[in-house]
Amino acid sequence: MREIHAIPLLTGHCRHPECMTLRDGRWQPVAFPALATLLIHPDEGPVLFDTGYDPAFMAATRPFPERLYRWATPVSHTPGQDAASQCAALGYEPTAVRHLVLSHFHGDHVAGIHAFPNAQIHCARAGLQDVGRGGRLTSTRRGILRALLPADIAARARFFEDAPSTPLPSWLSPFERGADLLGDGSLLAVELPGHCPGHWGLLIEDARRGPHFLVADAAWSSDAIRRDMPPPGLTTAFLGDTGSGRKTLNALHQVWSRSPDIRLTPSHCRERAAEAQAEA
Ligand SMILES: [Zn+2]
């Protein structure tokens, strides 16, 4: 695989009871970070995996019924924390970003799309189709804020399902195949079913740390992967499919058990966010 320089971006936090995300978690509210990742590709330049929170999230959750989303998971997002501002501060103008890779369409992963108008949008067809399902209240309850999606998304979308399928390295078993997004083996999208329709992760060869699997919301924390501890069925059934979500978490647990040094990064992992802050 071609090496990629990966830079984690902490875009804010939301708060909700830990027991919504971990079956044996506590009732008291806990801050969950929202991470995006800037990937510097040797030829294509800056690529962004998810966008995290953005001021557009606050605007989209001002009216009802979308405000219910913000009430359910109160968000803390300060100026300059959005992915676009952080990219610019690192010397990468958002207009120069040519590729966005979206794990799924929940609002806390896509709020910043508007700031990257020249990027192709790599995503799951199943995910984008699901965005159009139901009215505003139903969508909001499922974590979807349609106002965050650009009007030209259909023209800019490149679907994971259409990318060349390639075998994954054996250490990633039981995951078997990935979608080669750029055709050079550098960005391999891997389906991680369960969290919501069309939920995928991304495997890269991180120049500093070796193989690095960005697993988005397939787990809420690295600790959950280590302990194979899913969220309660109530939470998972609300958003996606409990059975396949648990299978995916167990598969990640198997990968970790065999190769504990390989990096698996959930988007809302506090350990990973602490590392990101230490590096910044
Ligand atoms: Zn999600």
C-alpha cells in the first residue's frame, strides 16, 4: 500500500450518557469527541475522512424538528475547530481538497461538506439513498440532517460499491475485501455493517504508524473494541441493525486480539482524541 500521512482533527464534542454507547457504561453524561482525519496523499494531496462538526451543524439544528438532535446530544464546537479551518491552518486550503471520504451520513460526520466545494465525495450508495428516506422528523431521529448535504452531491458522489474490489491483507480477517477508491491501493474503504445503512471504514498505510483502520462509528471507543462491548440494543436498533453491528464489533475485536499494535480508530474515541490534542 502507498503511504499516507494521517493527521487527526478534533472538531468538537457532544455529551450524552455513557450507557447509550456502552452496555455497561455509566448514566452520567460523558463528552464524546468528534474526530475527522486529514490524509495527505503523495499524488492527490489533501483528502479528508469525514468532516466532524462545523458551524453548519449548529445552523441546521436551529429549527424544529432538527433542534431535537442538538437537545439529544448537546454539542460543544468552538470557532476554528471545524475541519476546513484546521486544514487551512495546516497549509491546505479547503478549495484544494479534491477528495472527501464519508463513512456515513450522520450529521456529526458530514456537517463540514459545504466547505470543500471542489472535492469528489466518496460514499456508500446505500447511505446516500437512505438519506432521502422519510420526512424531516424521521430523518432527525436517525441522525440525518439533509440541510448539510450540498445540492450537487449526486453529481459529485463516487460510490464505494462501484470502486474496484480488492482483497484485504490477511491480518484484517474476517474482513475480506475493500473498495480501492483511487485505484492505487492507498485508500481502501471497508464495509462495516450495522451502525446505520451504508456505514464504511477506511484502511490506510499510515506513514508514521503503519496500518491504520479508521472504523468510524463501528465502535464508540477503542475500549469497546478491546472488550468486545457493544452499545445497548436500544441505541443500536434505533439507528441501524443490532445483529450486524455486533458482528462487526466482534470482527474488529478479533483483529485487535491477533494484532493489538495495529491502529483501529473509532471517530468518537476519547483515547484517540487525547492523542490528537497531544500532537496538535
Ligand atoms: Zn454515526
